[in-house]
Amino acid sequence: MEAEVLNISPLVVWTVALSQLLTFGLTVWNLLASGSRANARTLDLHGETLRALEGRLSAVELSLREIPTRSDLHALDKQMTELGGALKVMAERLRPVESISERLQEVLLQEGRK
């Protein structure tokens, strides 16, 4: 009986070739996936920034709703003009009172000298 020699050299060649192909494929995959991971991190940062800006925008919109409108300022201007006129009338009406107080002060000073 002759013993046959088992030749595994073709199997070794195919195993090495498959190993090299698998290594190459994983390297390409890692290169491509690393960019997507970096993009995912960047997108997360942009999302956080966007949420912060949305909060700031809401605060600005709220404050804009609270400020007086053009018609409100016009009404306020009209009321201040009316108030200025009323103060002028009051100043005119207080002039006689001022005269009386000055005369009373002079009388009191003259009585104090006696």
C-alpha cells in the first residue's frame, strides 16, 4: 500500500489570499466608517448648538412681543403733550399763590424787625 501524501499547499495559498482580502476589506471599511463617525459627532454638536439657538430665538421673540408698538408710542407721545399743557396751566394758576407767599414772607420779615 502506498501512502498518499496530503498536499495542503493550495489550501494555504487560498487561506492567505482570503486573509489578505479580508484585511484589505476591513481597512477600507474602517476608513469609510471613521468619516461617518466624525460626521455623527459633528452633527451631534450642531444639534446641540441648534437647540441652544432655538432657546435664544424664543426669548427674543417673546421680548419682541412685549415691546410697545408704534401706535403705543404715539399714544404715549400724545398723553405726554397733554400733560405738558396741563403743567403749563397749573404753573400759571400757581403764580398768584407765589405772589401771596412772597408778600407774606415780607410781612413776617418786617414784623420780625420790629
